[in-house]
Amino acid sequence: MGNKSAQKAARASGRKQVRNISARSKVKTDLAKAEKLISGGDAKAKDAAAKAISTYDKAAGKKIMHANNAARHKSRLMKKLNKPAAPAKASKSEKAD
């Protein structure tokens, strides 16, 4: 391996990698929970979305993910949350009447 500064940088990089993996995993978990509640129409979906957004903000603040990447995911999550529930489609027999 290279000189001492390169060795130190490699050790630091390894420590950061371990820390970032757990943080990224938390972001993905919170997002999955929120999307599941949103698709299920659960009343707790708003709270779960707020938690996921907070997790994205923390990850972006710690430079674990790019700020624009976090903003894009938060925007998509809010779009899903605010999307009105689709009305039930009429069956073919109801249209014939």
C-alpha cells in the first residue's frame, strides 16, 4: 500500500462506509414503510411520510446522499401521499345500462 496518509485515508474511508451503509438502510426502510402505508390508504401514512422525509434530510445533511437526490425522492413521496384516491372503475355491465 502507499504512504502513511493513504493508509490513514483508507482506514477512515472504511469507517465512513460502515456508518453510511446503516444510514442508507434506514432511509430505504423508512421510505418502504411510508410507501406501504400510502398504498394501503392507512391513516398513519402522513406520519410515516414525515419520518421518511426527516430521514432523507438527515442523510443529505450528513452528505450520505446528494441533496438533490434526497429532494427528488421526497418530492416523489409527497406526490404519492397527496394523490387523490382513484375512484372505483365501473364494470362493463354497469356501462351497458
